[in-house]
Amino acid sequence: MIGAFSFLERSRPRLRRSAPILRYDARQSMGLFDYFEPEPPVGCARPGCAGALHGWQGKHQGNCQFIWQQGRIDPVDQSADEGSKLPPERLASIRLAPNEVIRSGYAHCDVCTGYAPFDIECVTDNQGLWIETRIDAKLAESKLIEDHWIQCMNCFDAWPHIPAKTVYRCPSCDHIVQR
């Protein structure tokens, strides 16, 4: 009997006294978010890539995996299992908060699969309609020079312009340049 007891005691997991106590930190929790689809899509800033960034994730008052499209008053869909989705009539009644700026990030390019080096801000009007998308990064003005070159007006570096590309990252000063 004594031998069996000592065996059970040895097989029981032991707590380390030096282990840190884990505490909940709201800043580190993922939780729910919504997807945001700018119209027109924001372009990839990687050199040589003319792809579009997709999968923007943002948090605001009603995070329920909704998919919002710029210019639409209600969500276009919900990214959830069919059994968990809201019915279409309920989905049509959901709105973004009026006069709100929603930060979104974690987008990826549909061509090079790289991640966006910046966030966007989705701006709503007084009825909750998403009306504007702004890039939230160090921005620099640009100028088209000698027909096919983009020049950063922050550091005056220049690089070849790609016709379908709308967003660049300046190789010298790291500012985001829109064309």
C-alpha cells in the first residue's frame, strides 16, 4: 500500500513554484474582428508588385466577423459557419457607428502574398456609411517625372513607375507614396 501511494504521488504533475502567474491582458487578446474591403482596393507597396491588399481586419463596437465593403451601409456577409451566421434580414439591419475611424491591419497581397507595411483607417459618415479609406503611415507626396519615374518629395529619390501600381514604399526614406 505504501509503495502504490508513492507511485501515485510521483506520477502526479508537480507545479513549479517559480512559474510566472499568467494574467489576462486585453491588449494581447485577439478576440473577434470584422473584415474591411476598400473600394477601390489599396495597392501593394512592395517594389515591383502591382497587386491589391485584401483581408483587412479591424475592431470597432460590433465585432462579429462581419465583412464590410466601402460604399455599402450594411455588411455584405459574415465570416462564420453557416449555422452560426445571422439571418439575411438581421444582417441587413447592422450598421457601423456614425462618424467613426476604424483602424484595420493585417492585410496581404493577392500577387506576392506579402503583408501590408501599414494600416488603413475606414472613415464613416453621420449614418454609418463607410465613405473614405486613408492609409495610416508616414506618407510623402510624389511626382511623376520623365514619363515613367516616381519621385518621393520627402527625400527626392526616384524609381520606375509601374502602370497598374498605385502605392509605393520609398526605398530611401521608407515613406508610403501614393500615385
